Amino acid sequence: MGATEFGQQFVNAMSLGSIYALVAIGLAIVFSILRLINFAHGEVLMLGAFFTYYWNRTGLPFAIVAILGVACTVLAGVAMERIAYRPMRNAPEVSLLLTSLGVSIAVRNFATMQFGEQPQKFPTPSRFEHRVHLGEINVSVTNLVTIGSALILLTLLTWFVTRTQLGIAMRATAENPVAARLMGININVVIVMAFVIGSALAGVAGILWGARVGRIEPLMGFVPVLKAFVATVIGGFGSIPGAVLGAFILGFGEIFLVALLPDRMTGYRDAFVFGALIVILLVRPQGLLGSTEPEKI
Amino acid sequence: MLVVENLRVNYGAIQAVKGISFEVRERELVALIGSNGAGKSTTLKTISGIVRPSGGSIRYGDKDLTSEPTHRIVASGIVQAPEGRQIFGSLTVRENLALGATARADRSDLDPEFAQVFALFPILSERISQRAGTLSGGEQQMLAIGRALMAKPRLLLLDEPSLGLAPIVVNRIFSVISQLKESGVTILLVEQNARKALAIADRAYVLETGTIRLSGDARDLARNPEVEHAYLGGVA
């Protein structure tokens, strides 16, 4: 592989890793606070793409359309918490897990009824399809926007969890919910905030995924959320830095496997991804950045 | 100030607290003593709203706390330093202390409270940027008490502050508790170390398997042969 091709693939890998990271963070945050593996997270991503698709019909500039789309996604995510998860707050973790599976199926089917099964063309602005030359490397604007959005959002998130009272309260709640309550932290505010952040990032990821693939459909959330799930396991479930690290490892792994393997092998890409997952689970079940602290009883 | 009446708490089929009544008056230091499993910690958890009672009432001033959420109970001035310290190990000492002030409306300026905590526990100011998980057990207990003080408690609930600490650290912690009482903080202290608790408390209640066995002036209880035999290791 020459330097140019390497650069090209590097940008692709960064872009794919960025999307995985945006999705994985939502899974990690919600898990860290509620011990819930949110199966419906992929549907949140799908809603982000569809809300944007519908807002685009208003003819507003795409930046505003995207913001409105993400805002609606956040409302949908918060509604899921309020309607489905909050009543299950004191139920066993397995019940919560099954609830999220139910939410996932319900939202997916509702979307299929509303939007139809047929993929729709995502209204990616034409300027996203332009290509920019960075030295020898030729990069699509979509990739640059994807990487740029992820960098900005990751920086904002880092600032939020380390510098704001609510962010620190979220980290405290993730570590020890009972002690957090004894500090006077309103646990409901923290949980809602987890869904706000997770849904916002998933909404952005939905738009970026739509722009990347070019079309959207009600089942579109499945693949990215599955990959994001693998990323969070690789990085250590519940750890935000771990989720980001895992997402980029996965993005780089996928892109470079395809680039390096002979053509007839590229169909095995996902087999390698899930093979890597199995290896990680065998060798380091707590993930790369996960803690080995035993669960408190 | 705090009046607990006929409090009952169940964990599933197990009755952990079987109808106890006690009170804590303004500026008092009241100790709840008793052996493991007597229901002391459960009682504190119930006052803080972490565990829900199956009967009875908890009143604080003219407020009924029995079904209030924990964050409102804390905001009303009842602050707990829980058993086993429960500090946030992945957060810094500074973050832990700042979190203690979460429920306060006036948390824009925490400098006086930081200063107060550092005056009581100078070691914490040296460790301010360290992760709390790297502190020694004694330092963690100091942090847990300091964190509770950041909330400017009107009623401080201390759950087993001496648990698992070296004797010299235990003495330090108990002298701080006495200082806090002198400064006007009302304290409800749960302890297995009955001798130490009775030495600094005004009044005490002796809990045994979920019921109050004895109560009264702490000095009288310390001389009570029954208490001496069961909790002070004396030979009757």
C-alpha cells in the first residue's frame, strides 16, 4: 500500500470510526448510569435520519434541518426513557433489557408503517459529494464533515463531563448511584441527561450515516448499533473513552482489512469484526479500558 | 428536630427494623449503637430515603420525610456520610468535595466550606487533585465526612465512621465529630464502637435485632451493666 492509498484509507477509517464513536458513546453513557444495554439505540439513530429527511421538505437550509432533526431525535429519546424505561427503574436488569428490545421492535415497526419499507434517498446536500484535495489525498466533504462533527462533539462532551457540575454528577452516578443520591444529586435529571446526550449523538450519527450510504430505511439502525456495541465491548462497557477507542479500532480494523485483504476475502469483513470481539471477550472480558472492579452487592 | 415514630423496614420477608421510635434534638449528638445486623444502617438509609419504610413516619421540623426523594431530603439539610465511605474513587478529591454541595442553592461560592474542610482535615488539601481511590482508608473517611460537610448539613448522619480504621485514625475522626458538635451541627451517629460513641454522645439508643432495647443519657448507658456486658466487652 502506497503512502497515498494509506492516507486515503486513513481518512475513510477515521470517518467510519467517528460514526461508530458517536453511536457507541450513547450506549456507554446509558449503560454506565442505568446498567441498561439499550437495544433501541439503533432506532434512535434511524429516527435522526428520518426526522432530518422530513424537515428537509420544508426547504430550510440543511444546517438548520439537521439541527431540527437532532432536536426531534432528542425528544424521541427522552420520551423512550419517560414512557418505557422509567416505570421499569426498579425492575431487574434483564427486564430492562427486554424492555429496550421491545422499544426497538415497536419503533422499527412504527417507522416501517409510517415511512414504508422502501429505502428513501437521503437529502444529502450536493456540496457534501464534492471532493477536496489534501496534497495527494482526495477526500469527500462527507468524510470531512463526519470527522469534524465527531471531533467537535467529543470535545464538547469531554468539557461537559469534566468541567460542569452536572457532568461530574453523571460520572459520580455511574460509579456509585446510591452515594450520588446521598450527595443530593437528582437521579432523574442525570438519567434524562444521559438520554439527551446519547440521542443527540445518535441523531447526528444517523444524519452522517444517511449521507455516507445515500439512502435511509427503517432498519438502517441495526448495523451501526451492532458495530457500536462491539466497540463498547472492546473498549470496556460503560467507559466513554473506552467506547471511543473501541469505535476507532473497529473503524480502522474494518477499513484496513478490506484494503489489505485480497478481493475474494473482503466479504469476511464482519466475520473479522466479530472474531475480534470473541477474542477480546476471551482475553480481556472487561474490555481495554474497563475496570476490573467487582460489582458491589 | 428529627422525630422517628414506629419505623418499620422490611427487606423482602425479613424485618430489619421492627417499629422503632427515637428523636434527635437541635444541637444534640445522638448515637445509635448495637451489633451487626441490629438495623442501625437500615435506619439511616431510611431517613435518607434510600430505603423505603413499610410503616411509621419520619418527621423533620414540620416536614414529613417519609416518602420524599433523597435529593430533597439532602436539600432540606439532612446529609449522610454513608457506611464504607462510598467516596467516588475515579473522581478527584476536589470533585468529590464539590459534589457534596450539589443540593445547595448557594453553591456558586464554596470557598468557605473548602476552607472549613481543609482546617479539619489538612491532608485533604494536599491530595486535592488526586483521584480519591488512591487515598488511604483513613483519608477516604475524612473525605467522606468532608464531602458531607460541603452540604452545610443541619443534621449530619454518620454511618460507622470508625469502621476498618487504625486506632489513631479512629481517635482523629472522633475528635473531629466532637468539634463538629461543638460548632453547632446536630449529629446522629451510628457506631459499632459503642465505647467511643458513648464517650462523645449526649444521648444514645441501643438497637438489638430491629428494636430499641435501651435508651437514655450516654454516660448512664456507658455505666449500665447490661450495655457494658453486651457492647463494651466488660466482664459482668
